[in-house]
Amino acid sequence: MLFVVIGTGIAGAVLVAGELVSGGAGQAGEIGHIRMRPDGPACGCGRAGCLETLASARAVAAAYTARTGRAVRGAAEVVAALDTDADARAVWAEAVGALADGLLVTQAVLASRRVVLGGGLAAAGAALLEPLDAALRERATVSGARAEAGRAGGTAGVVVRRSPPGSRSSRPRAAADGGPRSAEGRRSAEGPR
């Protein structure tokens, strides 16, 4: 299983048979520094275009500010504006696309049975899950992942599971768990930080 935390950055952990795999350098699962877009934003690691510079909560807020000239305090403000702001939708689509690409890279390498997403950005619920599902379906080149909403320890998340060989669903699928929506179905400003 790969556990990915998406907050101000993006971090991960690999578990096999319930045991943490740290790898030779102790950084197994560090998907935040997979270089996704070589011409992308500078990363704190010294490279450009790392996944966390494109798909973390900090990256969403920075991309929105760069695109519009209007500063936001965090990704939650961008998510809250998705229904009314074309710039917010464009920034969100780019971030979700990069996240899908990163998850598909890990799926191709690890062939994990599960990828669990957590952290502040995962709290966006359906606002994240629905476009992530579409991007995973569109971009998947290897049989494998199916995404589902999940809850672990009170933290909203997404579970991406590898479909069994020969199953009817060889493409990724996501299901929303309600996330940060009100009872009336509106997105809540509470969510990604």
C-alpha cells in the first residue's frame, strides 16, 4: 500500500504486508519529488516541476495567486470558488491532472493494491475525487487502480485499489465520501488548508 499525504507538500509511505518499507535511503514513497513537469515551478529540493510544486495545497494557492494576481490564504479558498471562478477551475484542473499523473507513475512502479490519500487537500472530498477519477480514467495506461473514498482514523481520504486481473473494471474509479460539502451539497470552505 502507498499512503500519500497531500498538504502544504506531498509525502508518502510504502507499506508491504503491514510493514513500513523505508528503502535504501529511508525515503521510499517520497512521491512529492517525482519530477512531473520539467518546466514547472522551482521546488525546495532544488529541481523544478516536482509533484508537490504542482498538486499540493501550497501549490494550488500559489498557482491561483500567480494566475490572477489575487492572493489567497490557501487551497480552501480556491476550492470554495470552483463553482463561480473560471481561474479557480483552471488551477484546480492542472493540480488534479498532475496528481493523477503522479499516482499513475507510482501505480506503474509499485502495482500497489491500495493507494490511500490523506491530508488537508484530500478533505476537498468530491471536489477532488470526481476530477481525479476522470483524470485517472483518461490517463491510465496500465491495468490497475480503482479509487474509492475512505476514512481512516477520522481523516477523510481516497483509496486507490488495484483491480483483480480479469475484473470488469481495469480502469481507476473514484467515489466521493461527501467530504467538505454542506448538507445542501455546496462545497464548504472548510477543507484543504
